[in-house]
Amino acid sequence: MSLFQTKSIESLQKEAAADVGLRRSLSLTNLVSLGIAIYFGYSRHHSKLNKSGQ
């Protein structure tokens, strides 16, 4: 497989016509874990800003 490999317009149109939409790939556990990580990451960043006087 080449780094600059391209597809023809016809093959792209066929793929687009056969597309069934988005599929779920994250479970509820994954989403909750992601939310917790975002919360703690944001709060940690925010507390560093408050301590530095900004």
C-alpha cells in the first residue's frame, strides 16, 4: 500500500451508496470512563491555573 494511493471516483461513489451510517463503537463503560478522565483532566488543569495567579 502506497502512502499516496488514491481511489477512483467510481469506487468512492459505490462506497458512499452502500454506506449504512454510523455505528456505535463505544460502550457505556467507555463513555463514562472518558467523561471521568475529561473531568479530572480539566479540574487538574484549572487548579494549576488558579495557583499560578492567572
